[in-house]
Amino acid sequence: MKTQKAELHLENGMVFSGFSFGYEQSVSGEIVFNTGMTGYPESLTDPSYKGEILTLTYPLIGNYGVPEFEKERTLNEDFESDRIHIRGLVVAEISENYSHWKSVQSLSEWLKREKVPAISGIDTRALTQVLREKGTMLGKIIVNDEAVELYDPNKVNLVETVSINEYEIHGEGNKTIALLDCGCKFSIIRNFTDRGFRVLRLPWNADLKQLEFDALFISNGPGDPEQAKATIESVRWAMEEKIPTMGICLGHQIMALAAGAKTYKLKYGHRSQNQPVMDLLTQHCYITSQNHGYAVDDTNLPEGWKPWFRNLNDNTSEGLIHDSGLFKSVQFHPEAEPGPVDTLFIFDRFIDLISK
């Protein structure tokens, strides 16, 4: 394996030395960490990571390779979109000797083909401690001493960069779910089509007033939810029209903003497959997959709204529900690709509401 030296620079001045194993080009972005043990093909193609340099804390990265990456394949079950969305990847050690019946290429080969820089040989435990104590920060992967300016994704409407441009129709059924694509994962669409629903996938700023549908769903996505003002206005209109509405991840935050609540940036975000949340209505605890850097402030909710789920690690909001029963949202990923599917019932409950 080629051992081109590279460095990871943090905005606080810290430097970690390692080796380049991806596309040999310097890059900058917001450095975050994920504690999941598996699922790097899904995570790297998750649009919620747009603008991020992703640190994977698990040491065995690349050990099962990468499946065939067919960009034209609709709703490919091995990936969450048709492209890699991270700006760069950081790992402790990269495994070039991969083994899996589906794998056709190494992680390094995939990253080079998709022109995504990556660095290995980093003490990801030390890096994660820094990010936990100081908080998420901007940084750079420097290859070949190539200079690059710091890039702050929080100042950009990232939703606009990951959403589709044209309407799409998926599945067949008597009921239609309008899905506002803020960076939608393939697994969300599959969960509705597999249950016999027609999904009308829409750009983030689509005019809902001109369309016919039975319910509205707001997808996950990257960045600051307040940047997606057109989506917020569409959701506010849908709730005023009493259209059954649900959101997950960024969709949860957008629904909260549309209702009149507020959001804020977390210190280092929730990016893992083992976040415990409690259903405040039943007191049941579930293990969930999450990927977000912002949260909803549910300490002063608008009239008619109440907390639904709460994170048992830091007590942050994990879901809201309206007294009417028509509007609900969750911060975690019920579809969980990768991760546990303990909360798939969230989709079933929404479908029951639509069917009634």
C-alpha cells in the first residue's frame, strides 16, 4: 500500500500525522466522529454528512470492503444515496485485506474513484477526546503540503446541495406520501414502498399547494435546519391544513421550527448506532441510530405540543407529538441503515394514521 504522508489539522492548532489512503488532495470541513462498529458504505453515502470530515472510531475499518457501487441503481440497499457525501475520512487503521461475499473493491479504491481524501494512522481515541471536550470544530486533511482554506458548512444551506431537482415517484398504492427531500436516505423510501404506499419524492423547496397527496414526510438532512426556510414554510402550511405530517432527524427539527419552537447546535452531535431514547408516553427505552449536529429546544414548546422521546445520555429532545395526533417527529432514525431497527414501529404508526 502506498504510504503518502498526510496530516490532520484542527482549527485549535492541533496536528495529527498519518498517511493518505484516499484521493490525494487536501480538503477542509467540520470534523465529527461516529462510534458505530459497522456500516461505513451506508454512512459515507448518508447525505446528513454533507460538509463533514468523518472520524470513524472503530479500529477495523475497511475489513469487509465495499459492494458494487451502481449510481444508476434505484434505491440501492447497500448504500443510502448515489454518491459519497463526506468531504474526508479519518481512521486509525485501514484494512486493505477485505473479505465479504458482496465486496468488489477496497474502501481505499472506492474513495480514490469517488475523489474523497482520507487519512489513516491517526489516534482516533485522542482525537475523539478532543472533540468531546472542545466540541466539534473545523479542520483540514493536508496531503502533499497542499494549502486549503477552512470551510464552515454551518454557514451554507446544505439541504439545497443534497436535495433532488426533479420530482420522483416510487412504489404503487392507493395512498400517496409527499416526501420533502432534505437529504433523504434510500431506506426511508423503501420503508414506505415496502408497506404498499406511493411516494412522491420532492425537492426541498417544492410548492405543496399545487400537489395532491395524503400525508407529508420530511426527511433527514445536513446542516443548520434554519437555513431551509422554504421547507419550514411548506411544513407550516401543511400543519395549518391539518395534513398528517411526520419528520425524522432534520425533519424533526424543521417541524419544530415550523410549529414555533427553537433549535440549537450540539457540542459534538449524536453520531452512532447505540443512542438510548425513552418513549415518554410508555416509559419504554429503545436503542437508536442517529446522525445529527443540531437539536430541538423542547423546554418551551408551543401550545398543543409535547415531548415524545428523550435521549437518556444527555436529556436532549428525541421526538415531539401534537395533541391532535396528526403531527409527530423523531430525532433518531427508525429505518436505521446502519444500526438497530428497534423503532420501525414509528413508520407503522404513521401509516395507521394515514390509513384512518
